[in-house]
Amino acid sequence: MSNVKSIDQEFNNIYSKLNKKVYDYIYYRVQNEEEAKELHQEVFQKIYVNIRNDNFNPTNTQAYVYTIAKHIIYDVWRKRQSSPNIVNLEDMQESGFELSIKEETNQKLIVEEALDKLAIKYQKVIKLRIIEGYSVKEVAQILNKPQGTIKSLQYRGLQKLRKSLEKGGFFYD
């Protein structure tokens, strides 16, 4: 891709198609809006540079973009482990931080815990379909299974997840 116009067009196509999905994927992983925005921007900067430098293979664009996002997230996690942040609790309280756990974060942790208790086959399908945003067709290709099987696994997995959450008192019917 040597033509600047075609580079921009290729990038714009990818961005318009995957922008929201990639942000949701990153946000789910980091659970921080500002950090998710920064990493989202970094992912698309890297994609643009790769397109411009002819290091882009559009065979499976979505998988390629998610792989870049995953690697950038892992890099951030590695950096955190090597240099932990030390935060003064008093400074946090002065800036308006509340010590109670936010309900939304608590709910996500409960759902993740229940999801981890499911059989691997259900976990894979639910994570790929719902959390990462792949289509039924894409999940079928990734897992090398028929689309009907993916739909069945998703349905059964969600039913099992709901039952597990109901047992834990998550749903109040």
C-alpha cells in the first residue's frame, strides 16, 4: 500500500468496522475508562503504522486487530507488575474516591466467577461471542465447529450461567 489515499481508506474501513468492538474488548479487560481510551488509541495507531509500512495482512482483519489489542493490554499488565503503583489512601479520599466497591464492578466480578465455573466449551463460546464480539460465523471458524453447534453452546452456556447466578442470589425474580 504505497498510495496515501488507499492507506487512509484501508485504515478508515477497519476503524469504522471495529472501533466500538475493540474499545469494549479493552474496557472489559482493564475496567478503567481512561486507560481503555488510551489503549484503544494505541491499538489503532499501531494498525495505521503497520498499514503504512506494508506490515498488514488483511486475511483476517478482526483477529489481527484483536491480537494487537491483546498484546498491548499484556504489555501494560507486565509494566504494572514490574513497577507497582503506590497510592496514598488519604490523597484518594481527598480527591473524592469512595472506599466502597462500586456495584457495577462487583457485579462483573460475580459474573466472571460464575463464568469460570462453566465447562471450558461454554466459556470459550461466551467469551468469544459476547465479551469479544465475534460473530457466530467467526467463532465457528476459530473453534473449528459448525455454526449450529456454536449457537447451541452459547444458548446452553448462557442458561447454565443464569442458573449459577440465580443460585448465588444474583437475580431477584
